[in-house]
Amino acid sequence: MKENNEAIKSEVQENEGVSRRGFIAKTLVAAGSLAVAASQVDAQTGKRKADAKTNADPAIGRRKLGKLEVSAIGIGVQNMHRKYDTTVPHRPEMIAILRAAYDRGITFFDCAEAYGPWENERILGEAIQPFRNKVRITTKYGWNIDQETGRRLPGLNSKPDHIKRVVENSLKRLRTDRIDLLYQHRVDPEVPIEDVAGAIKDLMDQGKVLHWGLSEPGIQTIRRAHATLPLTAIQNEYSMATRDPEKEVIPLCEELGIGFVCWWPLDCQLLTGWIDTETRFSPGDLRAMTPRFSPESVAANMKLIDLIKAWAERKQAAPAQIALAWLMAQKPWIVPIPGTTVMAHMIENSDSGSVKFTSAEIAELNTAVRAIDIKGQRLPSGVLTFSGVEAPPKK
């Protein structure tokens, strides 16, 4: 279980490699387009020179998750304490990236108590202090983490008293009096979702939580949770490579009016074009133990990468921008939250909304994407076992 917990610790949003997008930009996308974008940005702060003070970037736009309005693309904070390759980013740089993201129009920031654990909440809390009331922040509870020591204990814990204690501690680390969107990180198979919803309702009544959601839940658990206390969003892995939510989860969200947030929208770098058939991952890297990133799987999945690169050339964009724009083109209530530890990558991600598809183009791209069979399980078995779980019935 210890090994599983270590894998879970590195579970969500992609952390992009230090050199990959500079390489892609030079070799695969229009240099002129990137030069224009770069000329509009301060290289150190990431701010647009014309609108850094206004926080007005029409290219990003706004979307609604249920009744919660957020920027059309968010940012994941998960790897800002430790990258997938196990190196530790420079904290002041991470805070600068988050503040620059806000300056570019991003108002949706995602983290969890399990990331660190706790450290990512501290990073986000410090970063957003100057503009806390102008952004929406999310965090998550649900893993069995000792609230005194931060030690990871086996399994999950969504007992109502534990949830309330987690929220109190998260509020302190985030330096805020409320959480805009609180997710159950994974469904606890020992706690009825109605009991979980009851705890969240108590927190809402106290003004400490404004909206709630679930991450990687079972279908019937979504229905039961929403019937008890309306859900704002479901957060699942979804990308051009991981299309599982299209079968049941996304249709159910559409039926119930629930928003959908995509973690790993770039499939942990796979869809950026940085990973190729020669790429190998170091021990400790989650991808080294993930079937989709085995040499055989990567080779087979190059069909999708080649498709993305072709569209990047066609649309004069970066491959990552094509992957993110594709997600945003699926439904108007889908919001990707790519993570990064590199300023240039955040800038690139935030400009993904400028990539537009005509109805004919998205139909063509959808057909091509869905004709490609992806090889390799999306997560290690020890992590994937926590997804799609149904909560026990209420007695």
C-alpha cells in the first residue's frame, strides 16, 4: 500500500518537461506566430504588456460549471511542490507563474490536500493573496491523511468529521475563509455519499464551502450525490488519449447540468509532442510504472501524436494548444486544468482559447481522434483501482 500511496501522490495534472515546448515551437509550429505572442509578453513575469493590469484576456473567455463561473481554462497546482521526475521546483518561480496566470485571465486554480501532502495548498494560498476575491479556488479531501502529522495512512477517509477537519486545515493553508469548489478526491467505499453530502451541506451553511463536486466517481454515486445536494462539477481524467468519460460520465453531466473539469488534459506530456519512441522515464516517475508510457505503448500511440502535430501545423499552433482547444470544443461546460512548472508553458496553455475550429473542422478532427485506438492503461493498477467506485447504500 505504501507504493500505491506514493503513486497516488503524483496522480493528477501533467507536469511538462523543461525543454519540450521550446523544441516543439522551433520545429513544428509557425515561428512567426510564436514570435508575435512572445512580443506581447514580459519574459520574466508572463504578463501581457498591454493588459497586465486589467486581467482582461478575451482569448481565454469564461465558462460555467453549474452556476460557478470560471475562466475557460484553469491551472493545476499539483506539481508545483514536486515534479513527476521527482525534482523540486523553485517555490518563488511557482508563485510567479500562478500570479502571471491570473494576469493573463486565468481565474480557476486547482489543488488538493493530498498534493504534498498540504504543500500545494500553501503555495496556492500564498500566490493568490493579492487577488483572492477575484479568483475561484478548488481543493479536495478524501485520502486518509493524518491531520496532525500529514502521514499517509492506508486507503480513503470521507467520514463526515474527518471532512470537516480537513476543510478547517485547508482553509488555513489556503489563507482564505471559503473554498469555492470542494471535491471528494475519490469515492470512499465505506461511507454513503448521502453522509458525505450532509457534511458538505453543513460546511456550506457555515459559508466555508460554496460548491462541491466529485473526482473519478461511479455513475450511480453521481446520481445519488446530485439528488442529495446538487453537484457543480465532476473532475475526471479526460483528453484526446483518455476518452473514457465520453461513454457515460459526460452524457450524465449534460443530463443533470453538472460541469466537467479535465485533469491530465495533456496526458502527462504525451499530447505535447515532447515524448517520443526514445523517451525513457527515471525510477520514481509515475510514468515509469504506467502502462501507457511503456516503450511499446508510446510507439503505438504515435498515431495520435502525429495527428495532433499535423493539426498544429494546419492551425499555426503548438500541439498542446490543439489538445486543449479540442477539449474546449467538445462542450461549453468543459474546463481543462493543465499544470505546469514553466512560465512559457503556462503562457502557451493560456493562449489555447485562441485556437478555433469550425464545425466542419471539429467534426473532422473528432472522427480522426476517435478512430485511433490508444494502447496502454492510463494509470498504474494500484491507482486506477480507486476510480469509478460506487459509494455504499445509505442504511
